[in-house]
Amino acid sequence: MGGFISSSIGKKFFMSITGLFLVMFLLVHLTANLALLLGPDTFNIVSHFMGTNPIIQIMQPALAIGFILHIIYATVLTLQNQKARGTEGYSKVVNSHQSSFASKNMYILGGLVLSFLVLHIINFFWKIKVTGDPLLADVMIHGEEMENAYALVAGLFIDPNLGFIYSAVYAIAAIALGLHLTHGFWSAFQTIGFSNDVWRKRLTVVGYLFAMLVGGGFAIIPIFLMLFGAK
Ligand code: HEM
């Protein structure tokens, strides 16, 4: 087992498993965030549910561990590949012509998403979970008091001074994430064993659709709020 974990294929396997776990997170997170387009009450109810549901609370540390492992394995494999590239010469050069922009730039795209994530955690998670914010002052919805997460989140994108910049940063990060997924999605499945020709083609198509859904879905939210304002 120890040999498998430290082998190249073992590292790629764990990167794929953690990547697929993050894919599930993205689906849940996007679904919850699309409620922002439906107005304050719907988003605040969804956000209250996400913030109090015990299963979601248990999943949060697992998510953090998933992110950390994914980044560690990606870094180690990228460094190993760079070393190997120095000695492989022509075969690697030929191969690089056949691969997509995303597959050649996975580490850079992942790095962009990670940089966005630091800003993103400071913008919302940190304020909701740690410091609080005046915008979060409780509101009453259907007889229940809950934090006004809508005011905090929508407020960032409609801010008269920085709203445009934040919206652009969030939209660019969503596109980088989408590109990362165009390669990452099917590649993860291929690594865990769906590697025959039929499955590879199917998963490439599903991967592209998923990447467009996630990239487009996350990008639409700030753009919509910036253009049409908060409800
Ligand atoms: C329009 C885009 C997005 C919006 C409006 C948004 C909104 C939010 C909010 C409000 C929170 C705090 C939730 C809470 O603690 O109650 C949060 C947390 C988080 N977001 Fe996003 N998010 C967006 C895009 C993304 C993207 C693209 C990623 C991943 C690449 C991401 C990853 C995370 C993570 C890891 C957390 C912390 C864990 C959690 O609270 O679930 N978010 N986001």
C-alpha cells in the first residue's frame, strides 16, 4: 500500500479521487449560490440551511482536507513531470502538440483558482463564520430569525466602487475553473479506470458540459447582480 501511495500512479489516483470529491462540492455550492438570483429570502433560507445542517458541517473539514491533498498531489506530480520532461526530449514535444490548452496548463489554472479561493474565503466564509459583519444583521423570514447573507454576498458585487472589479475577478476565476474542469473531469475518471475508447469519448463530452455548467453558472451570478442590482 505504501508503495502505491508513493508511486506516480498512486499520486495521480489520489489526485483524481480528491478532484471528484471537489466536483461534488462544486455542484452543491453552485446550486446553493444560484439562489442568489431568486432574491434575498430564498438565498437567506438556503444559506441558513447550509450553515446549520449537521451533515454539511461534518463535510466542511473533509472539504478542506480534500482541497489540501489535491493541491499537494498536484504540486508533487507537476514537479516530477517537469523533471522527467528534461530527459524525455522529442516524444514529449510531439505529445504536447496533441494536448489541449487546459491539459497543458492545469497547474496554472489550478493556481488561479486557489488564489481566487483565498480572496473568496476572506470575502464571505471568514465574515460569516469568524468576524461577523454589520451587513449580516439578522432578518426575519417566515417567522424565523436568520443572518442576512444575501446583503453580504450581493453587496460585494453591487458595491459602487469595487463591485465591477470583484465581479470581473469572480467571473475570470469561474472561467479558469471551467477550463480546469474541461481536462480534470474526464482525466480523473480515466485515472480511476474508465479508460477504454467508448468511455473516454463519453466522459470528455460530459466533462465539457459539466465545465460549462460550473464555469458559466458561477460567472453568471456576479455579472447578473452587477448588471441588474440586488433585489
Ligand atoms: C459566484 C460565485 C460564488 C459565490 C457567490 C460564492 C459564495 C460563497 C459563500 C456565501 C460562502 C460562505 C458560506 C458559509 O460559510 O456559510 C462560500 C464559501 C466557500 N466557497 Fe464559494 N462562492 C462562489 C464561487 C466559488 C467557487 C468558484 C469556489 C471553488 C473554486 C468556491 C469555493 C468555496 C469554498 C471552498 C468555501 C468554504 C466552504 C463553505 O463554506 O462551503 N466558491 N462561497
